[in-house]
Amino acid sequence: MKDHAQRDSTAVLFTDAYRTHAASVLAYLRSQGVDDPEAVTQDVFLALYPRLDALAGGRDGLRALLFTIAHARVVDHHRRRSRVPASIAYDPLTDTRSTPSAEDHVVHGDTGVAELLSRLTPEYRDVIALRILAELTIDEVAGIMGRSSGAIKQLQRRALIALRREVADDQTVPVGGVPVGAVPAFAHGREEAR
């Protein structure tokens, strides 16, 4: 009886985790250039399920574990990509199965976010994606990237400066109808530690 109740509890926790975090994990994987982010999102949650019984830290612990798994899948993906010949790029214009999601519009659409992120170094992309897209705290990002909180703060500051420079270089090109020079508040280095 106890084993059955524990399985039900794990299933409920898993379902809640998927509903709450699947979109953020998918956005993070897309921002990191994973070839099939939907499949990798499923893989991340499959890897999470057996670890739920030993999970500590409540919701914050769950989210940190989830993005630790996602980050490991991104690293694995890029290592594999460096050893395997390039595959044919997916063309969403020829895929009539569905319409673009809101995340597609932001990452690949008129906003130029994906193009701006692609100009940053991999470390800068990682810290921006984990802090801004995944909305993780500095301590959670430090745990995922294997660095100290102070190192992550400095890396984030430098990444935002580099991003601001990239935006300033494109100042004459309108992005999504908004002048690119209109830099979001987080890009001014006033990001507080959560």
C-alpha cells in the first residue's frame, strides 16, 4: 500500500513539474541551439522522473535539478555535434503541422534574440539563458555551471555588457518595431541577486 501511494505522489509531482517547467526548459534548449529541443525536453523530464523520490529542496530544488539535467544535455549535444557531420537544418516554413509558438516568435522571429545571443561566447549565452530565459537564481546557475556565485555575477555582468554592445552596434536597425537602442532594464547591470 505504501509503495502504491509513493508512486502516485511521484506521478503527481512529475505532472506538476512538467506543466510548470516544460516551456522554460524548451526555451532554454532552443536558445542553446539544440537541434531537436522538443525531444531533448522530453529526455530531460524522463531523466528527472527516477530522481524525484530522492529530491530535496522543494520547488527550488526541483527547478535546479531540472535545469542541471537540461544543461548537461546541452553540453552533450554540442560535444556530439562537434564529432558528427552537420545535419540538414529544419525549415519551419515547409512544416505545415503546426503554427509557431510564442517562444518561436521571440527566439526566431522579428525580435532578433537568437541572432543577438549567437554573437555571444558560449559562457555568456549559458548565463543569459539560465538567468533570463530559465529565470534561475544566481546560486542555482552557479550550481549548474560549476562555479561560485560571485563568478556567475561577474559572468552575468560581462555578458550583459557584451549584449549591450551588440545591441548598440545594431542601433540603426529596428527590431520588432522597437529601436534596438532601447535596451531592457536588465541589460543595464542593475540585476539584483535573487
